[in-house]
Amino acid sequence: MKIKKFNCKPKLDKEVLVPSRKQILPIINELKPLILNRIFTVDEIVEIIGVFIGKRFKVDIVHARAPEVDLNDIDLNAYYDSGLDEAGDVSIELYIITNPNDEMITLDDKQFDVIAKRIADSIAHEMKHMKQSRARDWLEVERMDFAYAEDELLESQLYLGDPDEVDAYAYNIAEELLDCPNYRLKLEQPSTVTTKDSLNLWAYVHTFEGDFNHPVLKKLLKKVYKNLSNRVN
């Protein structure tokens, strides 16, 4: 039987395809019988997940620990390096993040599904950045460095207001909303969105203090609507 894969390292002369959850989840679900309802040390489960994801998607895997992650949970983060991409190397790093106090981890079906979606969304987000970067021939766009913002709120606004991030998060938000039976209503009334509906849309709404006249939120919602229309039409 042919092994399901998605190539996150397309050749430089190939079109960058940004995957949907529907494309990625069937691949990740093949990992489920290897880890579900079994007790592993943190290093063991990170190794199993890391080897599987690295081979199936052609990404580099890094293990990190952060106290913000719940006990007996696995969070995800990712990073795209345009310089590595231009050089033809693996350019996406996927960070598997666990709580520093965890020694053992066991995942049930519900937890696995949440983690699988985090992996899928992280990969899609970075593939969006790859597509953006290649479209500019890897030309770096000079923007304000959000890390030097005067306070945390302004730092978050500068980061989430970056046009590349708006584009990538709009793609993620559309994927999240498709899990809601009333996603059109949620998009029409974004102030009612909860973290269960769309963690990323909720974060945007709160970061920009519910000001739907703000140009960033207006641009984001327009892109989310466009992404949803492309999915369901």
C-alpha cells in the first residue's frame, strides 16, 4: 500500500500547494494506532511523532518545553526560513512543545484529534509563508519589528497585523470555522466567536479590542470569507 505523504519541500520550480486539513489529517491519522492510549515517556512520544511527521512531510522537528502547555498535552509551533528555502534545503521547522514538568504522556482519542489539527494548521500556516516568500523571489520585506513594541498589546497587534500573517491566519481561521455547524453566522457575528469556534479569530478579535472598523480586522475577515467560499463552492 502506498504511504500517504505531503511534500513540504517542493522543488524551486514547482508551485507551492498550501494543504487543507482534509489533505493532512488522513496522513496524521495513520500515527494514531502507534500512540493512542499508551503510556510513553515524553522523549519516547516526541521521538515517535517527530520521526513520523518529519518523514511524511519533509520538515525538521524540534522538541521544546514551555510551562504554558497543559500537563499531559502537546502543543505545536512552526517556523519557515526563507533563506533555507532559497538554498533548496528543508525550510520548515515544527516544534513539538510539552510541559517541563511532564515525565509521562498518554493521549486519548479526543486529545489526539486536537493535536492532529494543530499539526495540520501549523504546516498549512508555514506553507502559506513559503508561497508568499517564493512569490517575492525571497525578497525580504522590511517591516516594523514587533519585538521592540512598547507593550505586549502593541507587540501582538504589530505581529498579527503583518500582511503575511493576516493572509496565513485567515487560511487557518477558515479551516477552524468549517468545524462549526453555523460557521457563516460566526463569520457574520465575529464578536460571538469563542476559542472553541476558532482560537485564531478569537485572538484577533481580542488583540484588536473588538474594533471591527480596524483595517486589520476588516482585511482579515474579508480574507477568511474568501477562503471559506473557496472551500465550500
